[in-house]
Amino acid sequence: MISKDVMLSVIKMVRYVPKGWVVGVVVWGMASGVFGNEEWGVVITKAEMDPILMQGGSVVKGEDYSIEVSYAVQCKQCGKQNIRFVLSDNMGNNACGLHAGFPGFPAHTKLSSAFSTKYEVDSQSLTMDNFSWSEFVEPKGTSIITLKNIKKKPEAFYVWVEYHDYYANYPGYQQCYAYLPVTITEESKDKVRISGLEDATLNDEGTYTLDNICVYSSNGEVQLSFNGGDPGDENEFFALRNSNDERIPYTIRVASKQNQKTPNTYKKDGRAGGYWPANDKAEDCNNIPNMTFTIQADKQTMNAVSAGEYIDTMTVTVEPK
């Protein structure tokens, strides 16, 4: 018979996973080109925004986001050139023409303030509620537009550029408009936590239940993974070992105390536990544990091996869904 000092040493571990996942990408593509004739015009080649930080399905408040805008201009005689920007909810015409009464820009130009109240163009402060263009500057190929204090994720909006090309042999200037959808992405900043792991001494039946487990996820669900036994063999059973490398296989049974998911039993190294509800609003589960892990050693093997101390270390990892 095996002695009663069979022990499973479970590493005490609380792991935060500051994941940086891109959980959704919304890209609106459109054909690009120089708008106007072959001698002059403007095109926006990129309008890419920083990933929007999300936590628990909501935008992280108080963050600023840069939109890097790349563009190219083509002038007729390369006299004086000016360029300016604005953000808009609407599409319009990519075209060039005379400055007098040119209808290139869309009729409805105000950008919704539902997701932001202010923005900057190369550090020039503008507001969403009072639509206005940025100041004219000389073209330099790249500009930074910064959205300030986003309230929610924008679904779609556009960067517009207005280009003026002045030259001596023409009375006035040529006027061009171009626009491009902004590439919008998300980045998850959901947080997870597990507590209540402890060293476990198995009883005569080879069993121990860790019943003080608290699993928390800021987005409500979590993936569990278990890593024990031989870390180099994903197909090997979890196993306790003695100093002579005699082994006793064991399993881990995971159950939700709130009966939100059918219990699962895991017996192989690195076997992921799948997604589990973890809807607690508090990281400490309000001191009410929400999961149990039950360890069960193989009884037949226990009766066959030499008496002594058998130990394994199990690492439990939690990640946000």
C-alpha cells in the first residue's frame, strides 16, 4: 500500500494577463489615385488610427488616439501649395476644379460628436460640434490627426483633404478634394485573475478538492489551461512522481459552483480547459468562490507502486476570451 503522505504540490499562482489582442478590424478599402488631370491633384494614401482600447466591451475612457495620414500632391507648375484637413461622417467627390463654386466637398460635413468632442490636426485644436477645417499648411506628405477623449468606438468616418495649387499663369488657384476611410481596429485590455490555489495533500482515496477558487474576468468569460506532468510531452497523462521516477497518473476535474457549465475532466499536459463563465463583478468574487478543482489520482496505480512521497507541480493559467 502507498503511504498517506502522497502529495500534489500545486503552485500558488495569481496571474494577470495584460493581453493586447486585436479583436476586430474594420477596414474600408477604396481605389486610390491622383484626382484631377495628370499634371496636378492630391491623393490620401493612408489614414490609419491607433487601436481603440476596449475593456469589458466598452471603450476605455480618457484615451487619445492618433490617426496617421499620408498623402501625395502633384502640381502643374509647383508654385505655392496649401493643404488642410477635416474629419467627416460622409463621402463625397474626389475631384479637382476651379476654386469658384467648386462642389467637390460633401454637403453634410459635420463629424458626429457621439464618440469624441475634440480633435487636433498637427496640434491645431478643433471641435466636433463646430465643424471647421484645420489651418492651411504647406504639404509635407504626412500629418497626425488626434481624436481626444473618445466616448465610444466610431463605426466609420473619413479624412478629407483640400488642396490649393497656385501658379503665376492662372488667375487664382486650382482646388482639389480627396478623402479616405479611416482604418479602425480594437485592442482588448480585459483583465483576468485566479486565486485560491494551494498545496494539496491527497487522502487515502487519492482525492483532494480545491474549493476556494475565484476566477475573475473583466469581460465575463475566461479560458483555463493546465500544465503539469512532463512539460515536454503534451500526450502524457498528468502524473505524480517519486524520487525513482515511479508515476501515478491523475486528473483535474473543473466545475463551476454556479452550475453555469458542465464539469470537465482533464488528464493531459497542456490541455486547455475551454471557456468558462466568470461573471463576478469583483476581482475577489465578493469572497464567494465560483469554481472547484478536484484532483483524483489513479487508484489502481496507487496500489501497485512503492510507498513514498509522490509530487507534481500544476500550473493553472487563465486568459480572457
